[in-house]
Amino acid sequence: MSLPRFSVRNPILVNLLMCVILLCGSLCALTMTREMFPESRPEKLLITTIYPGVSPQEIEKALTIKIEEAVRNVEGIDKIDSTVIESMSVVKLTLVTGLRNVDRVLQEVKAEIDAIDDLPEDAEKTTIKKLEPKLPIIAVALYGPGSEAERKRAARSLRDELLLLPGVSDVVMSGAKEDEISVEIRPAKLMQYDVTFDEVAAAIRTANLDVTGGQIDGSRSSVSIRTLGEEQRGIDLDRILIRSQPDGRSVYLSDVATIHDAFVDIDQEGFFNSQPSVNCVVYQSANQDAIRISQLVKGYVLGKQQLPFDPHGFEAASRSVWYWRPFALGWAGAARVVGICVGHADPQRFYEQSRAKPFDHKFQVALHTDLARFVEGRIDL
């Protein structure tokens, strides 16, 4: 029987099939994830080990060669490249093209490295991560005349609030100086307590802090410390024990040094509207809609700016952020899957929430870059 003859003789069945096809197409259009670029699998693994204060030659012998030999026979690795600089070893593993189970290779590499029993004890724990492409969606600038500490504190608050938006799971601060604690050694006190500069640096390392280096500045010596926690402050270092004297007295870091909070010096600084700024860049995660996230962030920023909400500017996005929850209905031994619309994330709701919590008057927020605009409208009919 030919298809045209079958269609003419069974109009109800054919029309029902056409309706099902149209319905499925509409569901796919409404729930389709829009991305800047097609999703790609990670093809590289990065193995990083920090070994403070050690030369590249020593790191190569103590770390890099041993790691290369340990992972060389792991199935799925196509190429091994290593880079060694002072205080750091980096091993890059290129995986076989088209490899599907990257996590399996990652776990095997981790197991092989954990099995190495003669790595230096004073080297930091080796980190292994997948090199996955991170695609930015939208960036929010925080700017104002406040101090560096106030600006960074406000930027952290902005980052944390952006992470509360549905679908937002990766926000990176850009342009903020890293925290650093400056310890200015007083030579006269070192002589008084018979303590050396190296003893001070060793005591700080023992306290699980990262000493980035020392320098001679005039009549004073100084040690710079990169903080490992966001809220770590100089006052927390006062009671670091340097030495216990034979007479029972203890020498603490505050006895031989002046400690104060500072920031790492950088060659470039960010500005927005001629004022110092920090950017919070929102990145797209797997299976997240770039347009949906962009519109939610825009609503949030409008609220922080205390500007009126224009629903017409969010109409297209609101039509596209409906999501569907499938469930099965059993009837006469058969299961039918039905899609039910359960709601959408409303930009106006997050606009109202952010408007109720304005920033300190010293700072303002504004949209810096909206890359999602290149995707918007691609599937609109």
C-alpha cells in the first residue's frame, strides 16, 4: 500500500500524527539550550604541583619525571608535555581524540600519582583538573571611589549574589588584586631575640601559609604572604611561634615584625566610567541557556541600579525560558509521557530582590559586556 493512499483512507490517524510532530517540535524549540559555541569534551588534563623555593632543576628530578613515569601507561593518553619553573611543576596530558570517558582517565591518573611514595614531603598536594573551555556569557562591572579592600569586599558580595540566580554556577572576579599580608621584619628585634630571617620564613610556612618571597628594602627585610583563605587577615599571624627560648619564653612573629594587610602589586588595573572597577564574569555551564542567564543577570543589575523595570525588554526571553517536566501516566499496561509546563524564571522577581538590597553608596554596578546578545533571536520564528 502506498503512503498517499494510506493517508487518504486514514485521515484521523494522519492528522493526529501531524499534531504530535508539531507538538514535539514546539517543545524542542521552547526547551532548546542556546549556546555561544557547541559543547565540546575536554581533551587535556593538567597536573600541577607547587614546591616553594625550589629551583626548576630540582623540581624536575623530584616531581616532574616521577609524575611522567607514573602516568605514561594510563590508557587514553596520547601525549605528555611538561613545564617546570621555579617553585612549580606543570604536566599537561593530551588525551586521545574522541575519548568519551574522560573521568575514567582522570581517576586513573589520580590513582597513579597517589601511589608515588617518594614525592617530597614539603611539596604541596598535587592538583589534577580537566582543561574545559569556559565561555563567558555576560560581565557585570562594580566601580566606585572606595578603597581596594572595600571594593573587593563589595565584589565578593556581588559574586555571591549572582551565584544565587538560577542556572548560574560559575562567576569569576576579574581585575581584583589578590590579598597579601606584608610582614616587615625588624632587624634590631632579630638580633635581640637571636632569630634569623630564614627561621621567620620557616615558621610562616609551618603555619600552612604560602610565602611568595622575601626582599630587602632599605634597612628592613620583608616577607610577602599569599593568603589561602579569602578572609585571612594579618592579625591572624600575630601568634605564630618563631622559637621557644631556653629560659621558657616564647618568641612570636609579632615580636620581631610589623604585620599589615596589603594587596599584590599588579601592572594593570581595571577602570569603568573613569573609576577603579572589578568585573564579575558569568560563565556558561553545561546544559544552561545563555539567553536565560543573561536576562536574569540584566534584571538583577537593573534592580541594583534602582532603575525602573521595563517588561517589554524581557518579553522575548520570558517566552524562551519555560521548562518542561516529563512524567509517566500508566494506563492499560502502557505508559504515556506527557510534558507539563511548570513555570519560568522571571527576571522581574530577581529585579525586585536586588532592588531591595542596594550596594554601599560608594559603589555602582553596570553591565560591562553581554556576549549572549549574539545568540539571542537565533531560533525565533
